[in-house]
Amino acid sequence: MPNRPAPENTGLSPSFHFQKLPAKKRVIVVGIAFAVVLGLLCALGIFKLVRTRQTAEGGKNSPASPPAVTSITTHWEEWIPVLNSVGTLQAVNGVMVCTDLPGIVESIHFDSGTEVEKGDLLVKLDTRQEEAQLIAAKAKAELSTNNLKRAEQLHSKNILPRSAYDVAVADFHEKSGNVKEIHTQIARKMIRAPFSGWIGIRQVNCGQYLQSGDKIVPLQSLDPIYVAFSLPQTDLGKLKINQTVLLEPQGLQNQPYVGTITALNSIIDPSTANLQIQATVANQNGLLRPGMFVRVEVQLQDKENVITLPHSAIRYAPYGDSVFVIKPVKKDDGTSHLEVEQRVVRLGPARGDRVVIKSGLRIGEEVATSRLLGLRPGSPVRINNAVQPSNELHPQPQDS
């Protein structure tokens, strides 16, 4: 056979050769390619289906580990009923020290933020004019005194008429009164502490001219200190003088303060139907300051034995609050495991992390206190109390 010449490399792409094929052959090629792709997709789907079924069957055959929950055993707890409120601290004695008479500040005798005693000199105003007037008034008073002595001698000898003697007596009292008046004016320009307490930040400077009534510095008596709060009029019958109150100042939660009720207002606020109450609290460390907000608990006299649970053990719902009681259940093969029983409870007052259970539980029952969202009646569980949820009457958050 004669040798055929090799086909020349024209450099054309496969798509060019595909377009050169007849229409019937092109349809056949496209059909084959589509069938191959469809077969690959079907094989992949069948493979995934088989794997899914095998996984499901393996899960059914291997028992799953029940979820771990924390628990608490119910017991009697002594509970002191309280009335809760929010109060404001007030100084037993607290004033803004102001000027009585106008004048120029001559000297300042205190440092801001220090403790002063009653009668300590705080500010002295310029009294040079009054001191000059005092010298003149004393001279006139001395002359009046001498005139009165001469008038008394003459009047005793019936030389001086009674009217002239009365004029001398009146002049003596007038001049003596003028001296006392100037002494009083000088004293009023010597501004002193009206009571013992803590000085705030001064608001005047030396050489400053002050009008009558201008502010100088706040002065507060801090120990003891008042707390003013209110309660509804329905609680009036539960309150009495000397009743114990517990204060939790915001920002000082680690230092609770104990005080007593010292006054109940004589009227009820008609706009709120609340009773204003005043309690007195010792403040030896001086950390409580007037104007601070505090949480107030009034402790009632009657103590109760109740069952309490942490809030984390309660499933709150509009149709009724419930808990999950953990009980051992025996299987047919003689083994046992733990299951939960959902039980509706009636809640009482709450304090801190705890809430009172009025009904629905008995002493000695074990109640789940965590992971309640994943529990259903009859769900198997296992107990792990390595880390318990908070259950404190007075919790102290770490970021407070």
C-alpha cells in the first residue's frame, strides 16, 4: 500500500473539529456526555444514601450517653420574710455652709474632704471696719457708764431729777447694746462649723467678695446616717419602730449594713399610696454618703421553714412554672437509670439566687438545676455536680 502522508497539524481547537462534525453525530456525542454525567451523579447520591442509613443503624445499635445535669436535694431552710424597697441615704445633719453677711474672704481655715468638729473656724471675712466701729462704740459705752454713775450719785442726793436719771440709764443700755451688736457682726463674719461632720469641696477663695447667702462648702454628718424609703400602705401593719433593716449599697455589695426603723410618716402619699419610712444606720467607716441609692430589706418578725431552689432549677412558663425531679427507674433486665419527672410547682418570694417553693415538692427529692431546655418528661439523665450554679441569698457578681 502506498504510504499516506501524515495529517498536518493545523493548530485548530477541538471545538472547531466538533463544529465540523455532522449535526447527527454532534447530537450523539452530546447525549453520551450527558448520560455519563447523569450516571456519576446517581452513583454519588446512592453512595451518600447508603452511608446515611449505615450511620443511622449504627446510632440505634449503640446507646447514647444521657446528658449531664446538676442537682440539689430539697430540705427545710429557715426563711425570714422581708419587704424590699429602694431607698436614698440622707445625712442626720447636712447643710451647705453659706455666708450670713457680705464681705471679702480674709482667710480659709479648712481643707476640702476633711473632718471638722462643732465650732471649728472655717472662713474669716474681713472685719476691719467692724473692729474700728467697735473701738468707737466701746468709748461711747465707757462714757455712758461714767455718766450713769454720776447720775446715780446725784439722784441719791435728790439733786438730779428722776427724768434725767432715766435718760442716763437708757443711754447706758443703748451704748452697751451697740457694743454687743458690733461683737455679733464680727462673730457672724467668723463662719464656724454648726456641727461635727465631714467637709466637702470648698467653693470660695481668699480675696473673693461674697454676697449674703453665697455657698462656701457642704458639711455632712455621716455617722449615723438616715435611709429614706417607701412601702405600700398594705404593708403598714407589718412595720414597727426598731424593726431591723438590711442595706445593700450599690457599689458596696460586699459590705452589708444593718439598721433599725426610727420613724414612720404620719400620712400616706395620696398620689402613690405609699408610706414614707426612715431608718437609722451606723456608718463608722464613713463609706455611706448622702444621696446614694441602696437596696433595703425590712426583716419581718415571723420566721418560716420553707423549701428553696435556685432560679436555674425553675422552668418559667405562662401556663405554670415547673421543675424536673430526678428519680431512679428500673429496667426489665434489672438495671436502673435516672429519669426526670416534670412537676408543676407554686412559687413564693425570691431573694438573691433563691426562690421559695410553696407547693409541689417534698423533702428529700432531688431536682435538676441546669440544662432544663433539653429535658422532657422521662428523659434519661446523669448527675454531675462538679460545678454548681449560684445559690446565694446575697450574690456578689464579679463584675459589680
